[in-house]
Amino acid sequence: MPAETPEKDIKRYLKMRDVCEYLSVTDETICKWIRNEGMPAHKIGKQWLFSQQEIDSWVVSHNSKGGKAKKSRASQDIGGVQK
């Protein structure tokens, strides 16, 4: 009889539309993130699949790296003029 797998060890895979809804972005944005930002994704045939655990980890690490740079740049630019 197989041992039961704890729920935290079960990977949950999402489709593109699910990730778009989950992160409130378009599929174009997701494709750019996969290509340019290293968002974890698995292409099976023509369909992209995403591990919810990997996406959650990527969002946290990406936010801590990229969030500061975007924030500081935005605070320096006021009305298109750099301080």
C-alpha cells in the first residue's frame, strides 16, 4: 500500500489563464516574464504549465530584487525629469 503524500508535497500545476488570473496580468506579460525574467514554466506541447509553489517563490524573490530598483527609479523620475 503506497504511503500517503503530505498535502504540502503535492505540486499544483496551473495553466496560463490560471496564472494570469492569479497574478492579475495578461498572457503577454507572463510570456515576457518567462523569456526575460526567468519565471519558472514548463512547456508541454503547445501548453504552458506552472507549478504554483514555483510561481509563489519566484514572485517573492522577484519582488525583493526588482521591486527596489523600480521603486527607486520611480522616486527619481518626476514628470519625466530626473532629480
